[in-house]
Amino acid sequence: MSDTVDPGEPHVTQAETPDAIGAYPRLSDEQVDTLLDRGRRRRLTEGEVLIRPGEHPASLYVVLEGHLLTTDTEPAADPRQAEEPSTVGVHGRGRFVGDVGLLEGQPSFVFVSAVDDAEVAEIPVDELEAIVLSDPLLGEIILRAYLIRRSLAIGAGAGLRVVGSCFSPQTRDVLDFIARNRLPHRLVDLDEDEKAERLVRRLGATVADFPLVILGGSRTVRAATPARLSAELGMRPPAPPPTCDVVVVGAGPAGLATAVYATSDGLSVYLCDSVATGGQAGTSAKIENYLGFPAGISGAELADRSVLQVRKFGATLDIPATVKEIVEADDGIRVVFDDGREVTSEVVVLATGVRYRSLPAAGLDRFQTSNVFYAATAQEARVCGDAPVAVVGGGNSAGQAALFLARTSSRVYLVVRAAELGAGMSRYLVDQIQNHPRIEVLLSSEVVDADGDGRLERITVRSTHGELRDLAVEHLFVFIGAVPATDGLTVGVQRDADGYILTGPDAEFAGSHSPGSARFSLETTFPGIFAVGDVRHGSVKRMTSAVGEGASVVRQIHEYLSGGRHNRVGA
């Protein structure tokens, strides 16, 4: 193979799109030397294995001589009993292997071995992190390539194998968790995939084992839940610290910003979220109106970059971790999780954001676990393929979803209750949607019925004039209204009639504050508990504003810690 592969260019079996090409940059000799200063040389023999799927790599590998092969599954001892591995790439001199999971402590989703006798530069992960976070040029080349590779892996359905039924709520919970955390995966559907029965026999699985997740090699998670899977992937700390300065509940833009600014100011921070990092912004295919990114940036990339900053400054990140109760304690504020764990802090910041409402259409409940989505990313686009879809909603999230899905779907129907598309959507999105040949906009309309034999096949849309129209669609995306994401959270703070948390002057004085005492603008009626982002009453509901509030609250936290504790109940 080495005689037929140009050592200066990788052979990549995926489509040679600009993204695919950009995922495999060649480092200059000077850049390789910079990396070697942080690592060591290592000789490899033909066929020697560097990384197996499911293992946590400890180093970055850059090719100095010879070639490395990456495949999306590990070759089996008996090829008749496993999937035939497909080649992802053959990498020559100056190329490197891995993806963003290496920086986030995740296991590898690919098999890496030497094609021939080779030599590589081996750079430990901690040294790689230092380079990515401190070297503007070399760090950005590596990070950008890693982010693109993860996106390509997601689109190709590489990585984890989830074995289960698409009609199972438990399987859907696992799939949603994986998708929201931007992990490449593929569903092996017990109801439809012809390979499922053979795979189940090989694994010796029973009904009680589903959903079952194959991490790679012999590593599997049976009866998987988001918490179990997260623990196996190394995404959760073994236990929370007993105490810290700040607990941030919610890892969307507001929570991530709070964690970054607080830790960079020297505060110890415990950041948790019940689902994933990135919040609703993390599910956006492309954000085009965020300051500093004129070409736009995907929500996934923004979230991954933010997570690296959180890790850089030393915050503890815990996902999925659901907060059940926040109560007053003698030594601070006690945060209690649904699994019984606890952490006590001086300050709590609520940044739980909002969640989209479900659509009250007749018959839709039958398809909630299989054909109804509340995010539009590469994961969902791969599931839909070129099938016609409908997007319901008139805000920016719905507009971004329609444009993204129109890249692959043969037809996208955008169902909007308002009489004008611009009533709740930014102008730049309106212009693109109105000029897109595969998007049809239905104004002054709502979805009233859904039908299909086992799977969604059609929806019925009714206009304000009472006209009914059937649309042949196989998937439905819902972005209608929002409610504060505080379900199941017990905390003694005042809220408005819709459940949004009151802060600053909007909050009535309670017994915990003496009349006339100062209240910070982002502080709730519970001293020491602050609220930022979309969950807060009066918030702008824009990502830029959420990030700004995350930064602003840190200043208020410092002021509170330096002299505001006397306002706490019982202090």
C-alpha cells in the first residue's frame, strides 16, 4: 500500500468535500518539531496497533515516516462474525490522527495501526492541551481539524453502535443523550436492521440488555442509560467535590460563560447539566449572527470550544447530573442531585435555560420516540436522509433547522403560525428561506394531526381560514415556544406566572433581605442564588445576551462573597 499512496497526501474514502480535505491538514516540518519538543519519537512495525475503539488514547500521534491507517471499526479475528471495517484514511508524513474527543477525555471511535514500518511523534494529551490552548497557529490547525473530523464521523454514522428499537423510550433517551453530546454513533434497529439479529446472537444479549451500546472491541454497556454510558465514556467525575465556591446548574452558553469567567478569576466551579453542554445553541446547525464569526459557526463547534476553555481553567464538569433540590445549609448552600450526591457551595448560579414545548397534534404521541425531533443537527439529518420533513415554528431556531435540513431533504415544509415569516425570525434567515428552492413556507398554519402505519407518513396542516392540507413527511421537527427548564427542581426562589425566575428589581423583597438592602441585578430572592440566561425573567433570549450575563454575574458573585453574605437567611 505504501507504494501507491502519496506520503504527502492522505487517502480518504469519504467524499472529498472541502470539510473532508480540511480535516487532514499536513503540518510543516517546523510545526512537527514544535510538537516533538513536547513529546518523543516512537518506532512502529508493520501492523502495530496504536489505538483501538473504546480505548482512551493517551497521546497525539504525528506521522514522521511511513503511514498510519485509521478505520471506523476494529478488524475482527473472524471477519465473518463482524462488520467489515471501512477505511477512513491512510496518513503519510506530517499528518496526525485523532479527533476532538482526545482533548475532552473521550474514548477513541477509530482503530489506528501502522500500514508499514513507521515512525511517529508521540505527544502526551496534557502537552497537546497546552499547545491547543496557547499556540494560536498550530493549536488552531489541530483543533479545527479535530472538530471537522468529529462532524464527518457523526454524518457518516461511525463510532458507537446503539442496539435497540427506535420505538423504545429508553433507546430514544440514549440516542438523544448521544446526539446532544455530539458523539458519533449509529442505531442498529432491532425492528428493521437485518444485521441486528446476527449481532445480538454474537453478543449473547437478552431483552433485558437493551438498549445496548457497543463502545468498541469487547466493551459494551448493557441496559444503557445516559448516566451509565457517560460513566463508561469517562464524561463524569467519580464524585463531586464536597465544597466549592460556585455551583453552576446548566451548561448552555450562559452556564459555560459563567464557568469560564469564574474559574479564570480563581473561583472553584462545579458545572453540571442534566443532558449536555451547549444548551439549545449547541443544537443549531449554523449560527450566523454571533459577533466575531462572519462566516457563521455551528452550535456544536461553539460548545466544544467552550468546553475546552472550561477544562483549561479547571472547572469540574459533570454530565448528566440532574439537580433535584437546592436548600439552605449552615455552611452554605447545599445542592442535592437526583442520585443522592451532594455538594455545598457559597453561591449557586441557575442557568438551566428553556426547553421547547411539545406539539399538541392528534396522533403525534405515537411517533414521539421515532420521528419527532427537537433539534436539527448532523445526527438528525443522517436519520432523515433525503426524506421530506416538516419544521414547525417561526423563530430563528426553526429557520436555522429548515435551512440545514434542506441541504439533504428532498422537501422541507416550514409551518408557521404567524402571518409573516419575519414576525419572529431574523431578516438574514427570512431571505435565505424565501429563496431556497426546496423549502415551502406555510404561513398562518398549524399542525393538527399526524398519521402513519408504525412510522410517521403524513401530517395535516390547518390554516387560520380552516383549510386542511395533508403533507407527506416522514419526520417532524418542533420549535414552538419555550418554557423554563426547571422541571423537578426544588428551590425557594420567586418566579413569574410562566415559571421564569425573578431577579434583581423584578423580585419582591423577601424575609431574607432587609428592607432597602441592595439586591444584585442577577440575584434571586434566595441570597447567594443567581439566575442567568433564558431561564431568567426578562432575559433577551439571545445567545449573545446569555454569554454576557454569564460574564456579568461573576462580578456580582465577587461582590457578594466579599460583603453580601450577611443577607443570607440565618446569617
